[in-house]
Amino acid sequence: MNSNIKNFLKIAEKISFVQQFNQCVTVASQRVKEYIGFEDPECKLKVRNSMLSDIFLMTYINRSVQCKVADTISCTRMTEEQAMLMGADWVWAVHDAPSKNPKLQIAVQVIHMEREREEVEEKRFKSSESMKLARAETINKTNHEKIVDFCSSIGSDCYGLFLFFGCNGDPKAICGVLSNDFHARLGNGQELGDAFLLECMEKTKNFVTPGRMLELILQKDGPSEDLKPICVKFTQ
């Protein structure tokens, strides 16, 4: 097989993988969209933020297995203790085919501001000893700072993705802000919070799809400076 055919097959495989990932994430996002803002008329059922995250993950993982991309990009859900320590709800890892080692990671933190406060109140009464220890380890850090520290400790090949369930005035829109240099903002003494992230999305001229997001950060030289941070639209 000559080199031109080999190169063509490699490009085709990459395109297929990115398209399949995009499909899996889009399907998962649309599934979550069905539950955002759900109100039970009998007030017996309540969809919590953690349930929305689980719905996303279950749908994504099921779809990724069907599309046969689970071996190429793994999805690892964090335990409550890991989430407390690292600020991440799950981590996507893109694996190098020959070695199976991760060549790229995306640590995801889900933010649903309408439900955050009530869930914190509930967890105060349900903390295990291991959760109390994890909380004590990171008591002086915000969740945003935790995930940035986690990504920074791994290196420039680890990206932090803040995933908003509800944004831009639309409670059912799912959008995200991704970068591998949030630590630079913190290092300059600037705050990294919901206000800054929402401002990034308000100011962006165009959102990219999840597939395009992956395509950009898989480029040999990574995304150019004018693409940092990357704003992603997950729902149609």
C-alpha cells in the first residue's frame, strides 16, 4: 500500500471518529434538554443537577459503544470524592492507537446555576467521612479553581470544559467554554467564575460544534491563540 493511500485512510479514520464523537455528544445533549426545566405537576419527582449529568453520561456512553468510539475516546465518571477534589464530573481521554495512552484529555465540570444552591444544602446532610476529608483538602478553593489546578497538573494536553446546562437566556440551551490555559488567568490575579465564562459566550462571534472543538484541539499545534477559550454549542 503506497503512502498516499495510507495517508488518505488515516484522514478518513480521523474524520469518522470526530463525526461519531459529535453525534454521540449531540444525542446526549438533546436527551438532557428534554429534562431541563422539568416540573412534576404532582411535585413528586425532581430532576437534580447530578441526575442531569448522569442522563448525559448514560446516553453518551451507550451511543459511543454503538458507534464504536469508546476504545478511541474513553469517558470516566468521577466519584463524589474525586469530583470534590478535582472539580470534574467526568473526563474524556483520547487515546493514541498504538500505545492506548491518553494523548489528550478533557475534564468536564457541569454548571446548572438554577439548581446549584439547593443541591449544596442537601449534601450538607449526606456527607460521608471520605467526602468530609475531600472537602477539607480543598476548602479554600472554588470548583473552578480545582479543575484548573487538575488540568494544569497534567499539562497542556489537558483541557478544562465548563459545561452549562442553560445559558444565554435559554434554560434548555447547553453550551460550554473550553481552554487549556485558564490557569494563566488565575496566575494574573483575575477571577475565574460563572460571570467570566458567561461573558465569554456572550462575546463570542460564533460557537463551534463538539466535533469541531475536538478537531481544533487535535491539531498538531493545538488551537491558535485567537481561539482560546473555545465556546461550544451542544444543543441544536
